[in-house]
Amino acid sequence: MQHPSFVSRRSFLQKTSLLAAATGLGRLGLLNARAQSAPAAGNDYKALVCVFMLGGNDGHNLLVPLNGSALAAYRQARGSLALPDGSTQVLPVSAQNGVPYGLNSGLAALHPLWAQGKLAAIANVGLLVKPTSRPQYLDATVGLPSNLFSHSDQVIAMQAGDPHGSGGSGWAGRIADATRSYNAAATFPPAISFAGSALFCSGNIVQSTSLIPGFNLAADGLAAWPASAAAARAQALQEVIGLNSGLSLVQAANDVRADGLELNGMLTGLGNGNLGTAFPGTAIGQQLRQVAQIISLRGATGMKRQVFFCALGGFDTHSIQSWTQMDLLRQLAEGMAAFYQATEEMGVADRVTTFTASEFGRSLQPSGSGSDHGWGNHHLILGGAVHGGDLYGTFPDLSLGGPDDTGNRGVLIPTTSLDQFGATCARWFGVAPADLASVFPNLPNFATPDLGFVG
């Protein structure tokens, strides 16, 4: 069964009805743009890059306490899932208050960036309507997110930034709406998903463009022989997509295909975008490689603000979690580390901020060799503008049945809202303070709208 990571086909077609106006790729003739001949981009460029861990990553084994009562509670609650001691299994890091934590050994490629002040963690993030305590949760005296612990609902809700998961727009798309004046001189798409049609990038004005690395949209992606047959097929395709049908939905689909063909050709022609950085051949590595390609074109496109969405699946670890998660985190870390190196190579490391997200966390208490669906989750944020080497937010109490538990299995109530996390990114990106509440409607419910991890 396909994981519910993407918006529905009907929703995608509805949203793409505005794509031609939002992108204008074919009308710009960007197929001939090349990074090596592009004018130098100004310094006023920023990008947000989301890496979504589909399935619900177990944040309790992404970042763990290494001493004191927190470590004792962790070991007691986790049982067989507790990460073993030793530097080969846990990569030690220290928060600025001196409290030691450990990163999962799968994150070895990212570990050095913590000490360099480029990598940070945000503790126990999740969807909230307002700050919520255990008694309020148990007595239902505070508004709660809808359909907690459901993959399909929470994928939509987390990308929408809406605890009730309306799915009308995504929070990165609304950030792009609020900063569209920065891109007034350009018509290149400001929001691109490399993992299918993601709600995350769809705003109320700005619409998302989606590309799949390695998938050839052009007619020659389907083998044809002789050459005259391939040429005829290409000509027929151009005639079809160039026909003004008078039907808005059909025309929108034609415009999407035409723009996709041109953007596909541009990326194909770029190869590695003249970047010396080597990216891993994993799916997430190739998605991040193409994000770097697009960023390398900023001089040609004139873009000043861009948002990107990538995804890595497999985190629904109800069994054999330890090795499965470690390998998935290895893929994540190697891709993100290569991407950060590429931003340094391009001279934009302090203007590109990358972060992880997931639909929810998991239960502290194991279920066999895995864990069940949870709520609050720990996440990573990476970039030259990140105030790294520290843990932000409030690390939760890990006691089963404790003050942060919804029950007695370690399904933890978030201590940091997604609104706070996203608003901190949005403020750095250039969203005006007066516009933050339009991007995150529940933000006024929280006393600290800016967590200070980037700036």
C-alpha cells in the first residue's frame, strides 16, 4: 500500500490550474539558462529546505540523554530499544548549558557539524492548538489536533501547519506567499517538491511545482527508433500541449507538462550543475542534489526566496526498528551533509536552512522490536545561519505516566509547537512579523514565537 505522503490526484489537478501563471517557465525560455553563464546572484537570497521523514521517525532514538535521571528514565521506558552505551553507538554532543546528549550513530556524517555550530536540535516538536498539559489532555479541557496518530491525517496536518488538517495550503507555501515581493522580478517557481506533489509547498497564491530526480519528462524518455520516429513523437507532443483547448483543466495540464518539459531539460543539461560536491546515490541524496542544482541557478532565474521539499520513507518502524532506523538516518545524514557542503561550495551556506520533519514521533515504550505511533518528536536544523551546537525547546520528561505522557506508554505531548518552529524559520526567511499569524494562525497562543535557533 502506498504511503499517504502526497495530496490526492484531484487536489493536485485543482492546484495546478494556476501553475502556468505561477511559473511561466516556457514563456521565459529558461531551457537555455546555464549556471556557468549566469550573472552573479546578489547576497539577498534565502532558501528553506524540508526533509520529511515519512512514517513517523522515532525521535527518542535520534537524540538521547546521556546522564542523570533523564538517562535512567530513558532506559527504563525504552527497554530493548534503548541505544547502547559507547561512542560507536551514540555520538556525544553537548548543549550550551553543559547537558550531554547523544545522536544516533546513523547520523555520523552530520555529527561534526554540531561542534562547528552549524547543526542544532529542537526538542519535542508537534502540532498543538495551544500549550497543553497532561491533565488538560486527559480531561479534554483544551482543543486538541484532529485525528492524532493517523498517518494520512498527520502527514497533511504537519505539511499544512494546521492541527485540524484542512489541507487547503501548506505552511511553506504560505511563507512563499508572504515573501513573493522578493521574487517580483522573476517568474521561476518559488516552491518546488522533489518528492511528488507535496501540500507543504502549495500556498494560497503560490503553487507548488513537483519534479522527481532521474525521471525524464521529455518524449525521448520513451525509446523510439528510428530517429525520425522520435522526432515525430516530440513534434506531436508539442502540438498537443501547445493547443489551446478552451477547457481550463485540460489547458492547465498542458501548461504543467510544457513547463515540466522545459525544467526537465534544463536540469538534464546541467548534469551536476558544475558542483564539485559528490552526492550519495540514495533517493534522498539525489533529491538534495537537484535542490542544489536549482540553487546554483539563482543568478539566471533572479530568485531571491525559494522553498523546497524532499522526503525519505520507511520510518513506520513497528518492527526491527534499531537497524532499520539507523540505516535510514545514515541515508539522511549523508545526503544532508553533502548538501551542506554544496551550499558552502556555492557560497550560500548562511542563506540556506535545512530541517527535518515527520508526521509524528513514536511511543517511548517498545512494541516488540519496534514502536507505536506517538506525538512529540525531536528534529534537526542545519545551516550556516543556524545557532548550532545546542538544543532548543524543552526536553520532555521521559517517565512513563509522567507529566508529558498522554497515558502510560510514553506518547509525549509536544512541549514546542510546530507554529513556533515554523515561525522561527519564517522570520529568518523574511516574513514580516505582522504576517506571521497569517502563516501560522495558532501562533498567538504561544508566548515565545521565535525560538532563536536561526538568525
